[in-house]
Amino acid sequence: MEEWYSIVRDYKDSSEFPYAIHTFTNRVRLDLFQFMRNLPKERRNKFKQRLGPEFDQWVMDLTEDYDEDIVKDILNDDEFWEKTIAISK
């Protein structure tokens, strides 16, 4: 989990809006925990690959609450995504 915190710290340090980064990354972590527990295995695997209707809807929901650039930049960061998936299991 320390590696995940380090990635988040780097994002916060380089952002003009560290609080937005903090709340967004925590929401992603908590949402992924729920998705990994509740989605059937085949849909969970697609979600992990950032595919499928659940993923698309989730991204749309996130862009309603957060800046679209923040959402896209962070969710497309492979290292952040992999660490978040790992801690969400």
C-alpha cells in the first residue's frame, strides 16, 4: 500500500489542486474495492482491463464529479491502475 501512497503523493505534489487529487484517488480506490467484490469474474476481468460498460459508466460518473483531465490522466496511468487493483483485492 505504501507504493500506492507514494504515487498519490507524487500526483498531489505536482498538481495545482492537491485536495482534488486526494479525494479522487481515494474514491477510485474505494470504488475499485466495490467493483472487485461485486462484479462477476468475467466482467471484473474486463473492468481490470479498463473495458466494458461498467467501466465506461464509472468513468462518466467520475467526470461529473471531477475534472475530466484529472480523471483521464490518472486512470490511464498504468502504474497507478495496477497498484490500485492490487490493493483492492
